[in-house]
Amino acid sequence: MLAVKIGRLELGNPLVLASGILSHGSLLRRAAEAGAGAVVTKSLTLEPREGYPTPVVAGFEGGLINAVGLSNPGCEEYLRNELPLAKQGGVPVVVSLAGSSEEEFGKMAEMAAGAGADAVELNLSCPHAERRGLEIGQDPSLVGRIVRRVSSVGIPVWAKLGLCDRLLESALACEEGGAEAVVAINTVRSMLIDVETRRPVLSNRYGGLSGPALRPIAVRCVYELFEHLSIPLIGSGGVMEWRDVVEFLLAGARAVQVGSAVAVEGVEIFGKIREGLEAYLKRGGFRSVEELVGLAHR
């Protein structure tokens, strides 16, 4: 009833742990054991990155804003030490890559494939890392070249895109380049200012907005992309419960990433969402998740 297929990957259910929420492989394994259909690692760079100094996360009434700065131990070390632990969870493990060039993305994809990753997710959407993420993702020509380079490695490629004026163009470039799915969207560039200190709250000043305030934007993006793409869409942004997952499915997503809810409630949220989704399908007389995909367009 809950199984879905994303390109060559078969998922037992449409719930995917979003990148950047849990760092260590043992925690990704716990998310899988708790009910995630697939897990995505934190975004890796070719060389180690310390990230930004604290504070890197701040809460507000609509969710969270973060600017971690892509901190990670480097692609090689993570794949050697953490990926094997993540794969013990028994679900597809997707390695998130945050390169700064075609060459970096290609080299890391080869490393990930060699280490046993089930797929790679290209982070073309981080809103607060210079010369990475969204700066790349809003250039459809560059996006197309990167996706083609990584697709040549042979394992499935997901491309995670962010909110920008050329989102549709970049998504089409991903499809033409050989991506098997587009993930929409990442966090949105934003900031908070402390009225007492009269200073930005985050050390980096700007961060990425996540949580409930982001969901209507993300749902709109998925809805619009569904009308133009033939490859699967994976919704991402502000999922807190099963109703949010259904909303993304109706908009056109075939799977949905869960991030902020894990940060708030822990990995147990996957089991709760699965139960709610199953009950919704039975109540509506649906035989599978696939029957919900894009239903709001009909």
C-alpha cells in the first residue's frame, strides 16, 4: 500500500529522512529502523568543512532558521566511517553532495558509488553557502552539465533545487541531464534580528527557513513542477505530520522528505506519519500511495 518507486530505487514507503538533520550513520540507521523509507546523509564536500561559528540555529513561531555552513568531515572520511553504519538500516541510503564545480560533483559521485551509496542527491539549493548550493542551482546550464556528469557514474541521481526565479528551467535541465528525481525545495534564505541586542541572531546573519512556514511555498513549487516534468518529484519543506505528506502527494510528489519534524520529535515521527498515512488511504478507499500522486490536478 505504501511502497513507491523513485526511478530505479524502490522504497517501502514514501517517507525520506531529509539531508542535514541527522549526522552520524548510526542515527540514519535509527531513522530507517523507525520507519523511514529511505535516508539522506548530511551534505558532503570534497574537503572537510568546519562550518559557521555558533549560533547556527534559531527558532521562531513559524519554524527554524539555520546556517550550519555545510560542516562535515569531508566526503572520503564520511563514506568510510558513516555510510556502512547507515546502510545497516536496510533502506536506500542517498548520499548528499555539495560540490562547487562539475569536477567536484563528479569526483564525489564516483567516491559515493564506490563506497556503496544507493543514490546521490545533488545539493543545488543551500541558501547560505558561498559558491555552492543555490548559486549553482539557479543556473540551468550549469545544473544540466553537473547532472550529466554525475549521471555518467551510473547510480541514481536526485537533484535538490531551491526557490529561485529559474526553478522550472533548472528542473527541466535536471530531467534532460539524466536525473531520476527532483527534490523541491530546500530552505529559503531568511534572517532573524534580536531586538534587544539589535543584531542578527545567527553568526552568519542569513540562514535557511524551515518548518511549517515553508510548507505552502514548497507545495506550490511541487504543484507547478508536476505539470512540466515527467520524472518523479520529492516534496520537501515543513512536514510535521501525515496531513502534510498527503498534501505534497496530492500536489504531485511521489515521495516526501521529513526534516524539521525529526528535529522536534525525534525519529519516532516516521512511525506516527506512516500510521496516519495508512489510515487516510484506507478511509478514502485508496489501494496505494501512487493513487494520490497529483490528484489535486484532476
